[in-house]
Amino acid sequence: MDRDADVLTLARQRPARFDVAARTSFPPLRRGRLAHLIRQDLWRALQSLRGFSPVVRIATMPGGLMVTAGGRVSGPVAPTVQRRIAALLEDPERRARWSTNARLGDPAV
């Protein structure tokens, strides 16, 4: 995990690289917790994609967070992969769970 004042990046391989990605926004939440939750669901959804290594980048913006999720893929990437990532990021049930578990002031890690 790399952190600076405004950006947190969660990746297993360095440097973090986005061969495929999608973006979404969130209200203010705990960035580290949110990144781990999204990465976990992203891995579950795309673990069958050969050579996939998930990356989540969260940038602090006025009024909330901008999340970029996707990752590194060894080999060609089908156009459907980006749509699958976008669908995952916009899934209302996942967003509610992520927001609940990453809310500010929550003592759980």
C-alpha cells in the first residue's frame, strides 16, 4: 500500500499498473479499508482472468473520493473486462457494504 496526502494505491506488484480500469466516486470514507474491500471483491470477480493482479487507487477529491479499480493483466484484455469492473463498482449492494464497513469513525479495521 502506497499512501500520500491525497492518493492511496493498493497493489501487490510495483509499480502499480492499470491495463484495464473503471472509475467511480464515493462520499468521504476510510480510504485504506475501502481499498481492501474493493480489491477483495475485484479479485473474486476476475480471478479466472489469466495473469490478473488487482490494483485500487483512491484519490481524495473535494466532497469525497475518486476510486480507480482494475489492474495489471498479462496478455490481451477483452473489452468485456472493463464493463465487468464498472458493473462491480456500481453494484448497489456492494457499494452499501463497502460504505458501511469503511465509514469514518468506525473503529473496526
